[in-house]
Amino acid sequence: MSAQTYLAYDYPLLSAFWTMLWLFLWIMWLVLLFRVIVDIFRDDSMGGWAKAGWLALCIVVPFLGVLVYVIARGKGMGQREISQARDQQKAFESYIRQTARSGPGQTSSVDELAKLSEMKSRGHISDEEFRKAKALVLSDYPPAERSGSGSVPTAHGR
């Protein structure tokens, strides 16, 4: 018989199934262990000693520690996860609103200051015009209210 035939007899399909099942359970266990450890550090209601105790329990006696933690603090673990997801969603929506307000055609204050500095170094605007334009850029007015189109004011139509 060839080596492939021996492999087929020594490792039947049922053994492959059990191997995959144990591998899946081991990966699930690791995911649960890391989620518990992350939750220990995320929980603001626990003090430092309580966090150290739970962490030591999860490291020294991992199966028992994680099982006890999930039984004792599992509901709060889910609530903290939902709270974090909501906070992330709010931050994302805030970022989207802020980005949408600025729009693609508008320039930022930094861009306008860079343009002003370049114009001054080329001699297109005087020091006084530079100071006035810089004050206007750094003021609290939105870009649409600044000199009409939202761009840097130019001297002599350039």
C-alpha cells in the first residue's frame, strides 16, 4: 500500500471532524478570554485592585476565571460593549457632519495662510495686506463670508 492509503486509514473522517471541532472551540475560547481581559480594563466602575484581581484570576486559572467573570459581570459586559459602539457611532457621525460642512470646494485656514505666505514672499502683497488678510483668515468668520468666494484676497487683481 502507498503512503496515501495509510493516511486514509489512520485518520478517518470522524477524526477530522473532531479535530476541527476542538480547533474551533479553542479559537472561541481565546476570543472569549481576550474579550474578558479587554472588558476588565474598559470597566470604569472597578477600581485598580479589583481589575488586578480579576486579571490575576483569568491568568492563573483561566477557565474558571473567565467562567466566573462571565457569570458575575456578563450583563455589564454587554452593556459596556453597546455603550462603546454607540459612542463610536456618535463620533463617526460627528466627523461626517463636520467634513460635509467644510465641503470639497472650500479651503482650510492652513491652506489659506500658506497661500498668503507664498504671495507675500513673491511680493504680490504688501506686509500690511498680509496682516489684514491673515487676521481675516484667523477670525471666526466662516470661509463663505470672507471676501466673497472663500479664497485668499489678492492684491492688484493677481
